Amino acid sequence: MSYVINGKCLGERYATCVSVCPVDCMHPGEYQDEVFMIIDPEECIDCGACLPECPIEAIVETEDQAPEWAVINKDLVPSFKGNPAVEPRPANDPPNKPENAR
């Protein structure tokens, strides 16, 4: 099973997780007209390096924790893969959505 980026990332996209991924399985794009990141489940090696990097806890360890988002991540791979890299937001940048504040 691969890690999954859930709906907390929608409209946020810190992208701080990308630089620690050893296999480059995270891809940026837009979903529902908002910025988003996905994890390609075919490329993810379940190393967990990304998990502590997300300041809003938008990454979960298993598909079972976010089954709907696991499907969305997988379905968006063809349209997100190959998109240009994005500049990460500072991890201490406040979330755009108040419900994502920790």
C-alpha cells in the first residue's frame, strides 16, 4: 500500500514533502480548481519520509485511512505526472484554510 495525500492538501499544497521523497512519486497539479499534490501509488515505496514533512498532516500512511483520496490520487496520476515542480511554501506559513490549522 502506498501513502496517500488527502483533502487537507486541496487549496494548500505546501509541497515540503517533495524534496524528501527518494523516488520522486509526488506530483503537483490542480483538482477541483484548487492546487493539490498526489502520490503515485505505483511509484511510492512506503518509506515514510514524506509523513513528518507535511505541516498540515495531509499525508496518511495507508489507503485504508483515506480510501476516497487513494482513488483520487491514483486517478490523477496521468494528468499530474510530468507537471513542472512547484516552489514549496514555508512550513511555518499559516494554512489557507482555518480547519487545517493544528
